[in-house]
Amino acid sequence: FCFFMIVYGIGSQLTKLAGPWYVHFILLILMVVLLGYLEGLQVAIVELATHSDATWFKDTHPRGYATFQLSTKGPNVKRFLVGRQVFVIMVVFILAQLTTYPDMATMPFSDS
């Protein structure tokens, strides 16, 4: 039901965010995917920060090992998490603008 509410609200151009409906659909899909990536990155970086020895994949995945060394060096994990959180707030704010319909007088697909 929520999916149909969002499709109806965006398709009827009832969103708080100004712009054409097709841009809103594209933006909605991109923001949901980006939010999923951000959440997955948090899990991955926090889990990697608990491992002190990652030499087991040094020879097979040299770029991954270099990224691991960079991300776990000093306070980089904390910096990443703070920056990620700011980005999540921005994404959720945009999603709220896309899924808020102040001018919707009746519920779609109903008589009321």
C-alpha cells in the first residue's frame, strides 16, 4: 500500500519538492539505492575496523588491502562514520521531500 501511495503522490505531482514527476521518480530510486549503499558501507567499515591483521588477503586483493590500510589508519573510521551520517541525513531529507504530500485531500484508491 505504501508503494502505491508514493507512486500516486509523485505521479500526481503532489510532492513538496518542486519539479517534474519523472525527475522525482528517478531521484527516489537513486536516493533509496544510495541509502542502501551507505548502510552497507557502515556495516563493512565497522566490521573491518575490528580486524587488526588483514594480511590474509594482501596477495590476492592488493587494492582491497590498500583500501583497508587507508581506512583503518588513525581516526579515519570515525571520520568516515561522521561524514556518512551527514550524507544519510541529506538523503533522508530529500526522501522526506519526495514522500510528503501536503495537498493530498483524499486517500488514493479509496472512497474517503
